[in-house]
Amino acid sequence: MKPFIRRLNDMKIRNKLIFFYVIVVMIPVLIVGLIVIQYFRQDAIAKGIEQTENNVQRVKTQTENLLKVPIGVSNQLLLDRDMERVATTRYDPDDLAELVNAYRGYTDFNDYERAYNEIRRIQLYVDNDTLQDNLQFMRVTPEIGKASWYKQAIESRSVAINWAYIQVNVPNASPPKQLSLVRRLQFPTGRVAVLTIEVDTSYLNSMLSQELFNTMIADKDGYIVAAKDRSTIGHTLREMGFETNAGGADSERTFERPIDGEAYQISVNTLIPESSDTGLTIVSAFSAASIVHDANRIGLIGAGLILFILLVALFAVYLISRLISSRLLKLNRNLNRVAQGDLDTVSRIGGQDEIGQLSDQFNYMVTNIKELMNQVYEASEANNRLEVMQREIKLKMLASQINPHFLFNALESIRMRAHIQGDKEIAHIVRLLGKLIRRNLEIGNRHTPLKSELDMVRSYLEIQKFRHGERLHYELLADPDTLDVTLPPLIVQPLIENAIVHGLENKEEEGTVLLRAVRTGEEVLIDVVDNGAGMTPERLRQVEESIREKEEGEDSRIGLRNVHQRLVMTYGEEYGLHISSEFGKGTQIYFKIPAGRDEYV
């Protein structure tokens, strides 16, 4: 090893650079290039599969958006009583005027067809022999009654949607079959009808025509309803050689299958639209041979380019190594001094070429670094002061949003009670309201003890009990060791107000509001429980999202959002409101605050 090191030390810099360039760069790159070419085929196929899966997922999303329109229309027609009246009325066969007037008076089908380009035609099949077919309201003929799509809808016990490629019952229709939404309608009178909404697949065909690979959309029976190659529409996936478990829940996969003696990569994804029992299958396929051919050609071209570049680089290294090595080393020494913190370093490398310009830029950079460090320090101090001021202002603004709405309602209730009957209770309630007003006017930025907040809540509940009478019961339970714990003002009262207004306001029977404060270690748990109307899971999710929005909106949850944001800004992201609710049984809102701390930034 020592003789080898001595020989390296005796070599000139340019020879060292060339030697190590060949050993460290040129030979490894050539070896890696050969390995890459070997694996390039598999990589190209993998990328083709990935692109196919992405394309299928994109087509699935766009198709799902298209199908939302007929689904929404069918949902509205489920409750259309005018349509039911026209479809189920028994008309006098000798008086066609009544039937004609009924058809003319009902225009919803035409309105939907004109309003949505995604819909071609809406038809309702009814077992009413007094109807006359008008291409919208259709009698159930024996042929229709035997059709599989009709029988499947009639025998279904639900109003779930089926998607089928069915024969259009319209003379000279082109094409004769269309992708249609099929849905069973159960009228309140007990009569049953079948609604079909034909989907305009021209958009799907246009979308698929832009795909790189052969892509098709098929119904549950495997019939192709839209495709990049429109000549395949109406055929089955089995006929095209792409047999899959069409419409099945397990058909979201990618696999290889030989077709006409050639290997194809096939990606399958199933779309089950909203409220549907059956769905559509999206299939995309490409020939592995075409991908590999391009990969091999590109691999050879890449190998040639790499070899050429290596040779040119070797020649360039030989020419310039002697010219730049000494000057670069000098510049490197200057850079090391700056990296060690010496900002008084000055580079003195002559010449007007790139290295000379780097030397000038180096001096300019060092000067700028010194100036920027001073500017950053000053800007950081200014930003810190500004952030503190902004948070203080926002806390004041958030705290001021709660009061006016409650005061207006309380005063209005007192005014109405005084107008209807004279009552000595009013003096007591006015005193409580005056207490609340004075308390609100005295509120500042400093925290207030929980005991003071509970006094304010008790006054508010007494006013609400005055409004609701015996329909409202409340209970305030606080452990003695929690009463002196401080918290931001106007934190608890909005939760009580929310429980009464949104939980108990429309409740006919008696309602109860319970507030509990319990100390758990270094934290205090405060929760408000009511037995009011409660919320559905969907509504609960909407409320939880609304209170965590950064921007405030004009909605009924501004009080909860106010409280949540103030808790987060005061104590940190780990603190805030938590909500649990069960529809018809009530709602619980709770939060924790640290005990033993007075003020927070």
C-alpha cells in the first residue's frame, strides 16, 4: 500500500484527476449502464402499468362525477308527487283529452333533459293499461316485463340503483342500446314503477379517446358502454379478450394475460356509484412488446450517449485540470475560512475567467452575508413584536363576538313577558341581566377564576329558565379545588348557550343541562352535557370541521369556533373543544385547561 501511495503523491494533479476519473467514474458508470439496460425492460413495463393504473383511476373519477348527475335527478324524482299522479291515474279510454292534458302539464322530464347535457332521455315504466306511450311515460309490455333489467328492478326490495346497457324503447334510436340508470320507485299508494335515465356517453367516449392506452368502460354484464376504440362499443369484454370479473368487488387489480399470442398488461378498477347495487368496470390494457421495444431502443441510445459523454469528459479533464487546480485550491482555502466563521476573508485570485469572477462574487457574497445577518436579526425582532400584538388583538376580537346575540334574545324575551303579563319575576331577571351586562363590560384580557365564570353562567341559566319555565332544568357541579383555577373570560357561557339553543330550544319535553368541573392531576376537565336533540354523525362531522376552520364564516357555530380558537391560541394546539353526540339523546362538549397557570401568550 505504501509504494502505491508514494506513486500517487509523485503524480501530477492532472494525472491524478484522469486516473481517478477512469477508476471512480468511467468504469463504474459503464458497469452500471450495462446493468441498467438489463433492467430497463422491467422498469418500462412497471412504469406502463403505473401509468395505466393512474389513467384508470382518473377515468374512474371523471366517470363517477358524470354519473352523479343522473343519480341526483333520480333522487329528486323519488319524491315527485306530480309524476306519481300522472303515472298512476286511471284515465278514461274514451276521453284522451284528460291524458293529453296530464302529459302536457308535467314537464319535469323535459326540464331535466334540457338542463343536464349528461342525460339523454328519462322514461318511467308503469303497469297502467290506461296510459299511452309518449316516450316518457311507458306502459309495461310483455317484452318489457321479461327484460332482465326490468325484472331485477321490480324484484328488488329497495330503491337502490342498477346500471345496465339496455335496449332503448324508442323507435329508430341510435345506438339502440344505451348505458342507463335503472331504479325501482315505490309510490305511497303501493304502486311500483321503474325509472330509467339514459346517460349521454359521448363525453365518456371523448374522454377515453385521449387516453394513451386502449381503455374501456363496461357494465356489470361485461358489455362495453364506452371505449377509446368506438367500434368495440356493444361488444363484451370476453369477446375482446379482456375477460374479467366485471362489476365485481374484487376486480380492482392489474394482471398479465395473453391475447392473440401477445402478452398484455391489463388494469381493472370497479366503480360502484353512490346508492347503487351494481356498478361499472374500467379496463385499460397495453401490449408489453410495444413498451419493451421502445425501452430497448432508448437503452441503446442511452448507452451510446453515456460512452460518448464519458470520453468527452475525460478529454476535458485532461485539458483543464492543470489550469484550474491551483486556483481552485486557493479559492477553496478562502471558502474554508468563511465556513469556520471568518467573515473578514478577502479572495485575491487574478483573471477575468469564471474562476476570477467566482473570486469577485466570493468577496461580494461575504459582504452581503454580514449585512444580511444584521438585517435578519432586526427583522426577527420586529416580527416577534408584531406577532405578539396580532395575537392580543385577535383574542380581543374573538371575545367580543359572543355578547350581542345573547343580549338581544334575553332583552326581547323580557320585553315580550312584560308586554303579556305583569310579573315580579321580571325585576329579578332584569337584575341578573344587568349583572351579565356589567360583567361583560368589565371583561378584559386577563384570565378570570372559574368561580366567577360559574356565577355568570348561573345568571344566564336563570334568565333562560325564566324564558322556558319548568321545561329547563340545570345543574352546576364543580369540585372545590377547581373554583380558583383561572381561564380566559367567556369560555363556558357559549357552551351553555349552544346546549340550550341547539339542543333544547325545539325540545317539547323537559330538558336538562349539566355542567361539571373536575380536576385530574395538573389539568381541569370542564364538560357541558344536555339531553336535547343531539346530532347525526354527518352533522357532528360538519360541526367539528366548522369550529376548526381558520377563517370565520356566518353560521350558527360561530360561538363554538370562537371558544375553540381562543383555547388553542391561549394554551396550544393540544387543547380545544371535543364534541360527542347521539341523535335524539343529547350532546356533550368538553375541554381541558392546565391548572395552576395564570396567563398565556
